[in-house]
Amino acid sequence: MKTTPRTALAVLVAVIALVLSAAAGATASRLITGKQVKDGSLTSADVKNRTLKPKDFSAKAKSKLRGPAGETGPRGATGPAGPQGAAGLSGFEVITRTVSIPGLGGTDSITAACPAGKKAIAATAGYAAPLVNLVSEVTRTSDTAFSASGLNLLGSLTGQVLTLDVVCATIPS
């Protein structure tokens, strides 16, 4: 491309305009600083609305912006009733069965079942006497029954009573 004095002049004018416009923004930001502003001389008329943010205020100034709490408003209307909840367990009943476990290594077992329409939800077994060498085990045999097995080890010479308690309840389908 061939340069003419006219083209060179246009480019020179464009570069000068670009430099001046860039410098003008930087210069404007340096015109007034906080040190040059006299304390107490700025008023709300000098600040553009909605330009100050909470971070621009000290904690003391922020605390002064809060007024006392207002009165409690009127109670709102009662909302609609919620949906019907699922039916829960009902008709709890404890079925208790006992068996005597003979001494000197004797064993026995017992079963307890819930009445018709109820399911077994928990069970426990134990001896009436808090002696050592007595062992029991509870096993679920079905949805409606548990069994317990007992063992009287050599340490206890007399028979002991093993009690099985089964908790039954009506469970909705």
C-alpha cells in the first residue's frame, strides 16, 4: 500500500485522539482524592442515590441505621389441613411364655406367636435369676413368632426359668 501525506496525517490524528481519550479517564480519576475533601463538606446531595453499599459504612454507623423493632403484625389466616397421614401401628400386645431349663447342662426351647391379624415386631428372652452360666438365644421363626433356646451350664445345679416376651402389633397393609 502506498502512503500519502494525507493518509499519514489521518493516522497521526487518530493516534493522538486515542492517547488523549485514554489519558482523560485516568486524569479524571486523579482529579479529586479523599485528602483533598474537607471533613464534613460532603452532603447527601453530593452522593448519587443507591451508590453506597453496606461495606462503605463503619460498624458504628450501621448500628445507628437500625431502629427499634416494630410491633408484631396480625396473625395470618389458618392454612388448609394437610393430607391424611399413613396409619401407624396399633393394638400392641406382649405375649409371654416360660419354660423351665433343667440344671447341669440342661437345654430347652419355647415359642411364642402373636394372635391372628398381628405381627411380631420384637422379642427378648432372659432368666429370672441373675446367675452366671445361663445362656439364651432368640430367633425369629416367622412374621408372627419368635423362639428362644436356653442352656443351663454346669455352674447352676438347679433348674432355671427362661421367659420369652414377644411384642405384637397390628400393622396396616
